[in-house]
Amino acid sequence: MKLLTTLAVTTALLLGSACAGLTARQEILIPSMEIAWVNVSRDCERGIQLALDTQDIDVVQAAGLRSEIIAMDSALQARDILKVADVNWHRLHQLALIAIEARDIGWNVKKILKLRLEKFHEAYVTLVKSL
């Protein structure tokens, strides 16, 4: 239930900020992303570990991707749009999606996790386009 409530609030904030100006996006969109990031980053980490386990990436690449997670965390906390845009989000997004798909959970939970991930992605794209 908490996941659904958090998802509903985050989705409302993300959608509400879609038409807002740059300042409003920075004041609304980034905090919304920050809320979602707590769990999205875990999916990213799972994706990195899965890629490492299946030898799709090596230890050096995994370390680089983990540094991208740290960079996004710092950028969101600082509410710095330029630093958010500098993160290699597209690769993290791919890995998070793979991790969600690989999890042994019900289809409805997967759907919720994927929706949260996609809303975060949409927010990232909206934010970057505003630059």
C-alpha cells in the first residue's frame, strides 16, 4: 500500500510539473525524482549486479556505473539540473528495467516497479529537454 501511495504522489507531482517553467521544474520535478530515486537506484544497483553476474559488464564498468548512481544521488540532493543531465541515465535505465524483468515477483508488482521507473525516466527527459 505504501508503494502505491508513493507512486501516486510521485506520478501526480511528475505530471503536474510537465507544463511548468524551468524554475518550477527545478522546485517540483527534481524533488519528485528524489523521492522515486530511493527505490529506482536500488533497481539500478540490481541491474548492475545482474550484468556483472552474467558477465555482460566487467568490474571496472560496474564501478563506473555505480559512480553514476552516486552522481545522480548527489545531483538530485543538490537540485542541480546540469549535474542530473550529466549522469549516464540511459544506461542505468536499461539496467534497472532488466533487473525488474528478472525479479521473481508477481506481474502486478513488476508493473508498478516499471511504472515508477518509466515516470522517473520521463521526468529525467523532461528536465534535460528544458536545458
